[in-house]
Amino acid sequence: KPILIYWVMAVSRVVLGASNLATHLPSVLAAWAMILLTYRLGAELGARGVGCRAGWILGGCGLFLVLESLSLTDNLLALFVSLAMFLCHRHFNARRGSDRWLLWIVLGFAWLAKGPIGLALPAAAIIGERWLAVGFGGVARALTSFAPVRGLAILTAIIGPWHLAVGLRDLRHLEC
């Protein structure tokens, strides 16, 4: 099972006490962070007004409002995938080296939030966007601009300890 939502809820319950508020607060905060991130991306792509409208549209979606109050792994996954896409946009347009390292950290948290889909979703979106933007040849250049060897080392440092702990605790997968 993806562990991040349980870790975040546990910290919230330690800080705020055992209550429904403490249990649901991480998901609500993730949803609000997504609204702010949507505003920021809209402002960078268009203008401040575009960002405001985009944030209002996301925040006004009925299903989004319902899901934000539930303690689901999907809320954290959506936040980290959105943040990964925002960092990709900044990496390709501003060429900030720090964004690629932060991207790998965010992908690690996305993996802990929902498993391998936390890496697969942003990877598919990045490859598709680059293919449309610069053609097939640009995909390889775009992917190497993220320093994949160092990035995978960062990703492994984030997700490896959890998978190792789970693997050592339950050795049944080694039986033939």
C-alpha cells in the first residue's frame, strides 16, 4: 500500500490530536495547494487573470470539492503530479537547473503517495508534451536534460528505504 497519506495523517494527528479534523486536514491542504499551483501555472502561461480563473474553476468543481474532504491517496498523487508538471514547465522554459532536482524529489513523493503510477503519469505527460512540442528527436534531449542517472539516484534514495523495510518485513515474496 502507498504509505505517504498514512504518514502525513499520523503527523497531523500527533500535532492536532486524534480527531476528524486532523485526519482529513492533509487532504484538504493538498487540495488547496493544487488550487494555488493551478493559479501559479495559469499566471505563468497566460496572465494573472488567467491564473485566477483557472484556480477558481478547479476550486469550484463539485467532485474536486467532495474528494478534497476525503482522506484518499489520490489527493496527494494529484498534488505531486501537478507539481511535477509545473516544475517541467519551468525547467523547459526558464532552464533552471534546481527545478530538475526538485522534480525528482517530487516524483519520489508521488511514488510514495500512490506507487509507480506516481512516476508513470508525469513521465507519459512529459514525453507526450515534448513529442508534440519539439518532435520525436527532441524527446531524448528533453529526457537527458533531467539528468536521469542522478535523478533516479534521488528517487531511489526517497522510495528505497520504504520498499526495503516492507521487503524485509514480509519475506514471503522470496519463497518459491
